[in-house]
Amino acid sequence: MPELPEVETTLRGIEPAIAGQVINSIRVHQGSLRWPVNPNLAQLVEGQTVTHLSRRAKYLLMQLDQGSMLVHLGMSGSLRIVQPNEELRKHDHIEMQMSNGSLLRFHDPRRFGCWLWSEGPHQQLAHLGPEPLSDDFNGQRLYQLSRRRKVAVKPFIMDNKIVVGVGNIYASEALFRSGIRPDRASGNLSLRRYTELAGHIKEVLAAAIVQGGTTLRDFVNGNGEPGYFQQTLAVYGRGDEPCIACAGRLKEIKLGQRSSVFCPRCQR
DNA sequence: CTTTCAGCCTGACGGC
DNA sequence: TGCCGTCAGGCTGAAA
């Protein structure tokens, strides 16, 4: 499942083949994604140059001469540069042929992703909180925005208005590293603890981005899902297993419809 | 305003 | 072996 580090890795991976190139053609095989793909996408963007690629939250933004395309990988999406003769796989929904011969394919079995075109700003980006790795995101912000709120701390840090790009995996891991129970009321945590938490969120995301290169290589080699996190995850997906710190049994609960694993002894 | 929750979708997995 | 039910998960928009 693509989290922010995978999106960042994807961006770095496809950028050399895409940036500065003219879009020769776009073919949409399945336009029924999270939001319908614009039926006129091809005629709207063909002939335009991709001037710049960037990331905002878990969105990938391709800047063109007259607008931009916003891509989200959802739960199961991927973007990769393929050989021109490579066979179309099931769930390859969109392909984009560039003037340098590069072929980009968007693959997404669950179709939670999107590929949107807009001449102006994208609605999806309008009300997003700061990037987790920027200085605008810190313990101070978490502390101030949480006062008098009773939502649990885990859904709080996964709220895109508070900070973007913190998915279930990294929220769980950062809370473990910070020794904070995921079901603690966000409004009761001290500035000191939020400073700790913000630091750990940055830490786990930055570490995953560094390892993202491994993810991409594995992916290109056709090995499927990345292996890096299974070795580094302390709590995510480990309900009922022993805590790596105290050997106590990890507990799994639901918070905001998402499974949340934590150590009742290490996290308070 | 805050909070909760259904729904989108397919593949993986467990039980029988 | 295969069928069926359940689950996973980001994000939005509606309901409470």
C-alpha cells in the first residue's frame, strides 16, 4: 500500500523519464477510478510538455503547460516506466507515451486511486495541512490544534487537516516510538509529548523514504510488495505478538474504523 | 464546529 | 478443490 514514502520514491523513479517530455499520447483503458477520469483527457493533454513533477501529501502532481494532472495511488496503485513491448497487465488502467519513447503505466487493482486533470488548482489540495517533513509541522502545532478535542490521538494525527501523509502504518509506529497509547484523547496530551511525537513521525517517514529505493527496485523486479517495512515495523500488523521492547502481548483495537496495534505496557 | 461512519474496490485468506 | 464471507485501507461526503 503506497504511503507517503512510496509516493516520494515513485516520483523520483519516474521523473527522469517524464520531466521535460512532450505527451505524445494517453490511453485510458479503465476510467472508473476513485473519481471518473475525464473522458477528454487525451485530447486535453496530448502535445503538452510535462514541465515539472512534484508531490503534495500522497498526491503526485504533473505540471503541464496549460494545467496539471493529479495522481493518487490509493490503496493498490502504482506508476512505472515499462518497456514499449511489455504486455498490458490486468488493471493497467492508463498509459502515457512520451516524446522520448518512455511509456508510463498506471496500475491499480482496487481503483481507489485517481488521475485528474485541471487547468487551475486542484480541489483535493485546497485544505490540506502541512507536509510532515516540513518545519511547519511540529509538536507545537499538534498541541495547539488538539486543545479541547476529544478525538483519539491516532485518528488525530491521521487527519489531513492536521498534517498530511501519516497513514495507518506510520501513525502506529510513531506512537509506539513515542510511548503514547493510540486511544489517548488528543486534547489531554502535553506539549512535551507532542514534541516527542512529531519528532518520531518525521523520523519514521524519513527512514522509510531512504529505504524507498529498495521498494522501487523490488517492485521493478516484479517482487511485488516492498519488504522493507516488515523488518522495521514494531507494532503494525503484529497484534497478539510480543512487544519488541518488553515482550508483553501487543493489543489490537479499532480506532476510527482502522485497526490499531499497540503495547499496553510501553504505551500510556 | 466536531465526530462518526458508509461506501468505493479487488485480492488474499480462513473456514468448511 | 472451490465457494463464500470477511477484511484491508485513504479519502470524501453525508449524517449526527
